[in-house]
Amino acid sequence: MRTISLSEIDQNIEKNRKKANAVIRSTSNGHRKKSRTRTPGEVKALNEISIARWQRAIEVKKIIKTGKRSMYYDYR
């Protein structure tokens, strides 16, 4: 079995760094996912919408409690 010292690993990394970075840049198309933090009002509105949708699903029997810790959700 071949043994490699830490200095050889470091040299190998330095030698291949430019090629590896080029491959990463070419596969990512140069676009980064943009994200922003939501405002408190937006968070509150989305929470209210999701709670209302959940309660509506319970009312129309799309969500059925099948056990103490399990539920059935008819996603159709």
C-alpha cells in the first residue's frame, strides 16, 4: 500500500486547484441562488395562510387522524 505525506497532499491540491475551480465554475453556470429574509409581516401572513389551509383540509376530510401519532393526508 502506498503512503503519502501531508506535504505531498498539499502540493497535489495546489497543483490541481485552478482546474478544480474552473470545473466548479463551469458546472454552476455562474448563477447563485438569491435569497432574502422575509419581513415579519410576510412571515405572519404566510403562517396564517398555511394554518388556514391545514384547517380547511381537516374540514373537508383530506387529513384524517389514524392514530395517536399518525395521520393520513389525501393529497389529491
